[in-house]
Amino acid sequence: MILRRSLDRRILALALPAAGSILVQVIHRMVDMAWLRDLGTEAVASLTIATVSVWAFAAIGWFVAMGLTALIARYSGALQAAGSRYVAAQGLRWSLALGLLCAALGWFVAPLFFHASEADAGVRSAGLAYTRVYWGGGAFVLLQFAGDAIFRGHGNTRTPFKIAVASLLLNVAIDPLLIWGWGPIPALGVPGAALATIIATVFGAGLLFVALLRAGHLQRARPADADLRLNEATRLGRPALLGLDGSIFVRMARVGTPSMCASLLFNLILLEMLRVAHAAGGSAAQAGLGIGHQ
């Protein structure tokens, strides 16, 4: 009984901060909605559809996070510290590369969300700007996912949670400034909410990077094969263009792809729900669906 209670406490100590970090991401959108409601129904509806694009981007984040957490945990459990540090550094590199690619693709992909949901012109205009701003800063979003994953792989969920809360507090502080304007700061409306989120994410990603360096979880140089080989089937490679090791990406993808696909399927279903809501009650119904879904 004593052993069981001890295990329960240890599991909760890991699980509660991890769950809290996910909850923080939801609260970011709720804060945006709270500030945007005074701009009218169209503003909330535009954020609702833009949030689907945010979750679609998060699917890419889970692709990175799930794969990286699994790899780091295996190296950490095998006491292969050099391999763990190298994989972590590669995870950050691949996150940055994927984020920059998504930033470019986001400009062209963004209209698809609003076309699929049959959004009105006003909703489409504001939401399109939000989506493009968010995807434009996506490299920092993926870096934050990767940083969280590295700490989780080492069994540390408290540090990412604390940083997520700090990032949220910054978002809460600057959201109204960028949405409504103040002094020399122009009122940006719906896109201002996206910019506030990205600024807060840059702040959080920076804190995570510093924390990873201080914890000694990163190693730029590739270690010996023995430090990277977990078993005979371990795929090995070497850094190539931009220092990216393709073997690490493939190993991350084997774990992360199913989670990404499941998340993308969820977003496709939500887009269909938004289309049905628009047919039933226009932008007001889409806004209501967004609030209820959060």
C-alpha cells in the first residue's frame, strides 16, 4: 500500500504539470476571445476558424513532440547522455527548419480553412490575417513544442509548465495593447491577438532554450556511433545540409506521424462542423461553436 501511494504521488507529480501545460494552450485562445468579443460576432467567428488553423499547426508540433519525447526518454533510460543531448539538439534544429517551411506554406494554406468553413467575407478577412501571423511565427511555436518534449523525455514536466504560465501571463498583458492599441501602438484588432501570442511564444521558447542549456541537455557535436546506437536496428546518420541529421528526423517521424494524423483528422471534422454551423446560423453560430468548443 505504501509503495502504491508513493507511485501514485510520483505519477501525479509528472502528470499534473503536463496536463497544466496543455490547459495553458487552451487558455491562450480563451483570453483572445475574451478581448475580441467587444469587436463583435465576426471577430469571434474569425478567431474560431483561425483556431482550427492553430490546432492544425499544433498537429505538426505533436509530430515533433511525440517523437522527440520518446527518443529522449529511451536514451535517458539507457543512460546514454551524449546520445540524448545530440538528439535534443537535432530536435531543435528540425523544429526550426519545419517552422520556417510552415511559415512560407502558411501564406498559401491559410485561405483553405476559411473556404472549407464557408466563412463570410468579414470573418475571412480578419481570420486570414490572424492565421498568417500565427503561421509566420510558427518556428518559435515548434521550438517551444520541442523544448517541452526534451524536458518531458527527462522526466521533468514542471519546468515546461512554469515557462508556459509565464508565457501566458505575458500574452494576457499585451493582448489588449495590440488588439485595441495604446499610445503609439496601433489597434490591430484580430491580427493583434495573433501577434501577442507569437511574442509570448518567442519569450517562452527563449526561456526554454536557456533552461535546456543550464540543465546540460544539449550537445551540438555528433557523438560516437556507440553513444547513438540503442540496439542493432538503430538508424544512424550524420549531419548534412544546415547541420540536420536525417536519421533523427526519420526516427522522430516513426513515433510522431500517427499523432499528427489523428490531430489533423480532428481538425477536418471541426471544419465540417463549422460549415454546418454557418449554414444553420451564419457567423453567430460559428462564433458560438467556437466558444463552446473551447
